[in-house]
Amino acid sequence: MSVNATAGAAFAGEAVNVALLEIRRDVTAHFSLAAAAGYLDVAGGRDEGQLRLMAIGTWNIHGWAIDNRHLLSLSTESVERYRIRARVARPGLFGLRSLSARAFDEGFVDLDGAGFIRNNIALGVGFELNRAVLAEFYRVWEGNRDAPNDRYVLGLVTVRF
């Protein structure tokens, strides 16, 4: 079992800060279950607590780390969502073992009736300071069904215990 603490921010039209405390249990070498308590602080005084329940498949293929996460998010704002994310990472960017190229695609499904509402595609880099600290920076393209599409920068720092 492992515990991860993540803090981050998205810099778009309005800043969104996020904090997560996750408990993860490896069921097999390629499958994990996790639960996280999350807090989102959105500019304009709007905040939201979340409970996130996850199932994650992971593989390493020819030097690429690949994961597929299925997430159920329950919110204090009565927003229930299913999110599915595919992510790839390739360590050794520019010959530095601690630097990685990263990309993900994440779809959002509103379980309260709206259905598929958003798709985020991101490209970025990760820097592993040591086995316990990972910093990630992404450029995200967000496609929305009922709102204008958006682009933003996302930064995350994760500490593994």
C-alpha cells in the first residue's frame, strides 16, 4: 500500500488549485485500486470537496510507462462523474533519466444525465527529483460539449510516502 499527496494548479481563464491525498493498493503487478480525498479551490470563491475511487491498469512496454485509469468522482457540489484516462510516459528525455515526456487523454462523463461533457488532451514533461517526489507540467487542450473549448497549463507535484 502507498500514500500519495498531490498539490497543483491549472492556469486558465480562472485559476484552479487542487490538493489530493490518495491511498493506493497494488492488487497485482499491473492493477491497482485507489481512493483519494480531494479539494478544489476555484477563483471566485467556489470550492469543492471530492471523493475519488479509482481502478488503474499499468504496463511497461519497450520503455514506455502506460496507464489506464477509471475514476468515479463524488463531489460536495452534487456533481458525480466517471472519468477515463489513458496516459503514457517515456523516461530518459534528452538523455536525463529523471526527465520524462508525458501525454494523456481524459474523457469526462456526467452521471447526472448530461453524459459525455469534456475531453482533455495534454502533452508535458515530468521531473522525478527522487523516487518520492515527482513534478509534472502539461499543456492541456480541453474540448467541451456545452462550453467554449479551453487551453491551459497544469502543474502538479506529488510526494509518495
